[in-house]
Amino acid sequence: MKDRISKFFKANPLSPDGVSTFRLYLLRALYLLIFVGQGTIQWPTIIHHTNALTFWHGVGSSLLFSIALLAALGIRYPLQMLPLLLFELVWKSIWLIAVALPLWLAEQMDPDTLEAFPSILMAVIVPMVIPWPYVFANYVKKPGDRWK
């Protein structure tokens, strides 16, 4: 029994990608969370907006809704959609460092920033789910595609 449990949590050496089944399920759960969570927030804004959206609010809602839709692909193809999670991690990190942190340090957090802060802070789970050895092997060490 103990061997079966440890095999579930460790990367399968026979697996060509070296990513454990457990990690794939974690990735799928994260994609599902993004799809459902962000989708239910953005769908009404995009489809049934009753008041005119400002330009940047419309851009943001469209971008977040597209991320939610693409996350549905991640449920089926968790490794192929890793760039989506990397994008999530990067944009949320930039927002937290460049927007929220200066406002918080200056004690000038406005209601909109306070409202967005908890959902954007959820980005802390993304690096815990990403299979970093796979990312380094396939996006850092692996030679890039040819130019010609």
C-alpha cells in the first residue's frame, strides 16, 4: 500500500514527461478553478453588461474571460497549457508588486484594490502546482524552434 501511495506522488520514471499523475491532477484542478471561478465572474460582465464598460474595464474583463476559456483546454491538456499558468503567475506578480504593494505601504488602498487583492493573491498557489522541472526542461534547457 505504501509503495502505491509513494508512486502516486512521485514522478513516474517511465513517464516520458517525468510529471506524476498526482501533479497532472493538481494542474487540472487549478485549470478547473480558473475556468469556473474567473468564468462565472467575467461571463455576466461580458454578456449582460447593463452599463457601458470603460475601455480598460472592458479590456480587462475580455482578457480575464479569455484566460478562463483557455483554462478549459488545460483540463484536457495540462502540460501543453502551462504557458497560461505562467502568464497568470507573471501578471499577478507584477500587479501585486507594482500596484498593490506601493498602495499598501503608503496606506492608500482604495476599495477597488482591496476588492481585487484576495483573488489576485490566489496566485500564490500557482507556483506550488507548476511542475518546475518540466518547465525548465521544456522552456529553458530545450533548444528553441528554428528560425528558418
